[in-house]
Amino acid sequence: MLGFILSKMQMLVFAAGIAVVALLFYDFVSRIGLAESANTLLISNSKIVSDQINNDLFCSDKFTTLPNVLTYGFSNEAFPYELEFSKQSFGSGDTIENLLILRIIEHKSGSAKKNIIAAESVSSDAEFILVDTNFISETSPLEKSYNDGKNTEISLYPRAASKGAQASSPDAFVALKEVKKGKKTVYIIPCATEKEPNNCVRNILRVGCLLLKLDGKTNNDDLVPSCFNKSTQASVDYDKSRNYTWADCKSLFTEVTGS
């Protein structure tokens, strides 16, 4: 009888061991799947940026929408994440090298510690301008969001857009290149497509209006810089397709112009 009980206990221990090994294997495979999903997204997004940098056009832009969550594992588990852009510069003068770093970070409310899942970088002689996500909210102080191009880091939390968690919830971004007097500048402009499908193009124009203001070009007939002067209907009530001026900026974006 005692031998039978011991045999049963050994079988239970063995079964428990198998279960632990299975759980560990599942966790291992899931982590690999999550890393692959994050890397795929980063490679795709970094290619969008590098394609703008490397083409021969003086003006080019492309926007992309972001998935609300990453999915991984055998049961397609949802992983809330943030897409973080940061920039660093090395060297000076003609030998300067600018680095745009893209990272997938686990979204944790109220947590200062970052759990980085994957990272990718783009190296260029182009200057990178990171526009803060508050730029999406048309009631926010836009000069602060632009910060004279000095923002070193911005973070996009696309899931907030689908949940309506905040007014300025980014689920997309624009990579826009401008070449001026031989100098390349690449702008990363966040936008929200969940509630306004043309918000990305509209935000390009808003940045252009802000640049006019910062340059002191505030005569009514001053044109928005050509790379930002998008051929689109800026609003349902404003039927103009292109050649936007400061006068148009005052009508469309009072939060930019103060008018």
C-alpha cells in the first residue's frame, strides 16, 4: 500500500514538473513572438523614415497608422505598447551624425521604469525634429509642443486613440523631409486618425503655419513653406486645395496664430 502511495506521489511530482516545463516553454515562445512582433513594427517604421531621407526629392512625406496593440503567442495575446522616438547627435560641423532611435516600450500607467521590448535606429546627416503629441490637441500651446525643434524624445500610445482616453491620442505619425539650402530636416509629426481621417495631412499644414509664425512671416499673403503646403481640403468648411497663406492659417488654426 505504501509503495502504491509513493508511486502516485511520484507520478504527481512528474506531472507537476511537466506542467512547469510546459509553462516555461510557453513563456519562452511567447517572449520570442512578442520580440518578433515589435521588431517587425520597428523595421517597417524606420524604413518609412529612411526612405524619406534617401530619396532625391526636396519635399517628401509619408504617414503610417499604428496597431492599437501588439499580438503574440499561441492565443494572440494583446500587448499594450508605446512607440518612442528619441534623437542623439555626434560630432560637429560637416562631420555631424544624427541618430533617430525608435523603441517599443511596454505601456505601464504611472511607472517610471521602462521595459524596452525592441529598438531600431536611423543614422543620417539630416536634422530630426520631434513634435510632441500634444500638438494633436488644437487647444494646446503649439509652440511648446514644437519647442523650437529641441524635443529629444516623444512617445506615442496608439491604444489611447481607440479608447478615447485623451484628447491628443496618437495612432499614426508623419515622416516629412524638407531640403532647404542643401540642409535636410526630417519632421516626425504625430497625428490621430481614429476620429479625423485627414488629421495627419492637416497636422502637416498646422506645422507649416507654426513655422511661418516662428519665422515672423505674418503678412496675409505669406505662403506656408512648400513642403507643408499640402494639396488637401483642410476642413469641411474650408474648400481650398493648396497655396495656403498666413491669412488661411488665421482662419483655420487660431490656436497657432492667436487670431
